[in-house]
Amino acid sequence: MKRLKRNMQQFLVDANVLVAAIKNPEKKAGALDLILELISNEEICLVGNDLLLLEFERYSEKLRSKTASYLIKRLKDKMVSVSVGEEYIKNCSMYFSKTNIVDIVHAATCLQENSILITNDKHFDKISKSGIIEVWSISKAIEALLSKR
């Protein structure tokens, strides 16, 4: 298993970022560039969990394109998959409905690993407003990461 480097910026990239980059690149200007920056920048660490890996696999089958396959492989290769502690799941669960277990685990991963979640999923609004984890929209991530280049 890969080890996290605590001096690096750490992100969890929600699957909807990948979908935005592949399905509507012209509508979500910069989402593809954002993913390319995340996977190529050596000062960035990507974290995830087993459920995120399953989501990526599901989208790989749905999107069926060379670009999607390439991006998913690169994201998975760079990602450090962590086992999320039960206490982190409990701390995050109050911000979601019980049916959003995947979102709870993603938030718990970010809490445990002190990582920023990049997503346009509105299910994370409540936990973001609470300050428990930091959540960036795709456009905020583009502004923060691509304007540095």
C-alpha cells in the first residue's frame, strides 16, 4: 500500500468530476484540465477508498471511451486507498441521509486523511458548511490549482 506524504496537498476526487470531464467537456470547461493536473502534479496526493474505486469502475464501464479509461487508470494509479475508521464514519454520518453511505465514506476519508473533497455533489453542502471537512466545487478547484501554473 502506498504511504501518504503529509507535506503534500491531498484531495479526494469524487466520480462526478470525472463524469464532468468526459461527458460534457465543453460545458464544464476545465474539468479535464483539472484531472490532468491532479494526476500529473507530483506535489498533489490523491486519496480514496474502496467505494470510490468501485464508482470509478462503474463509470469506466458506462462511459466506454479511451479517454475515460486512461483517466480512470491514472487516477487509480495515483490514489492511495485507505481503510476508513468507524469513528470517522460516525462523525460524518449525521450530515447525510442513511441512504448516502458512499458520500458518508467519502467525507469520512477526507476527515481521517485531512484531505479536500472535490465534487459538485450537493449532498456535501451540509458537512461543508459545518467545517468538518473542506469541500471544493470543480470550479473552485480549477481556480485554485490551475491558476498557479
